[in-house]
Amino acid sequence: MIPLGIGVAMLFMNVFRKMAWFMIIGSSAALIAGILHSLNMQFMPTTLWSLVAMIVMIGSGAGLMFRSLYSDQNER
């Protein structure tokens, strides 16, 4: 967290911009890697009906999201 704060401060002070971006991206990547490393995921057994329902809901939600993005690009 300290390198992230230093990088943001350097970026706002407008000094050593490349080094500031390197510190921000590097410390953000390390932070995300640490969070992902600490996750504990367990897959619970489920019925076929529940699995199909989850997949259909995920697919329909993704379809609605992509359709809204596509229609927004056509209006421009």
C-alpha cells in the first residue's frame, strides 16, 4: 500500500511520471495477487437442474449486457 500511495503522490506532483505509473501498476498488481491468493474457493455439489439454471441465467445476463452495448454503438 505504501508504494501505491507514493506512486499516486508522485503522479499528482507531476514528477517521474514513468516511475510513478510503474509503482502504481506494480503495487496494484501485487495487491490483486495477494487478494486472489488469500481466497478460499470450494465448489459445492449441485444437481444438474440447478447447474443448468445457473448457466442459463449467466448466459442470458451476458446476452442482455452485450445487446445493450451493441445497440448503443449503433445509435452513434
